[in-house]
Amino acid sequence: MKVYFKSFFSAFTKGYATEKELSLPEGTTIADVLTEFGMDPEGDIIMLVNGRPLNERTVLADNDKLTIMPPVSAA
């Protein structure tokens, strides 16, 4: 299945959003994707699938759009 992945973590993106099309097996979770990129699925990460906040146990579906970003805070 295809999943569209967008990351706003500057450690991976050099300050820019990174977008990738991933080819994943059926049954892949958000945690699986985060682990593949060397991230802790239980860390402080905002996870959106198709614009909706979900958790790391969410099973992804074909053509989902997974967006991850660090928590945002105001000073």
C-alpha cells in the first residue's frame, strides 16, 4: 500500500518539511513507520492521519497521509 509521509522534524529535514511516498505492507502502524525512521513512537510527537490526530497504534490504510511534527508551544 502507499502512504504519503510528511515530517516537520528539523533533525530529519534540515529545517524544511520532508515529504515521501512510502510503500508499506498491509497492517503497518504509525509506530512501525516512526521506528523505521529511528524515532520513539511513544515520544512527544504529534501524529496526524488525513488531518486527524491519532495515536501510534493506528493501522494505516492505502493512500493515507501521515504527518508528524514536534509539539508546539508558545513562549
